[in-house]
Amino acid sequence: MPPKVDMDKCTGCGTCADVCPNEVFEVDDKSQVVRPDDCSSCEQCVSECPEEAITLED
């Protein structure tokens, strides 16, 4: 299940990219999922996002 970023909530802080062990994210103004197939569904990005902007898609 790849992560989904709610762009309305995302502030581009980069926490998701920092905690992701598989480098799924890139951050510019906002976080973007650039390698969804590399996601291992560990949910670190979900639990660490201060804005609660990330969910895992079904």
C-alpha cells in the first residue's frame, strides 16, 4: 500500500522523507511520493507526520 499525501495538510517539513527507510518521498514545496512501489507499508511516515497528512492507500 503506497502512502498518500494530503496536499492541503502537508507543509513540506520533510519528516516523511527523513523517517522513510525506503526513500519513497521527495520534498520540494510539498512531499511527493516518487517511488510508491518501494513502500514496505511500515507506517513510519504516517506516525511521524506532524500534520497527519499521510495515509496508506488500500
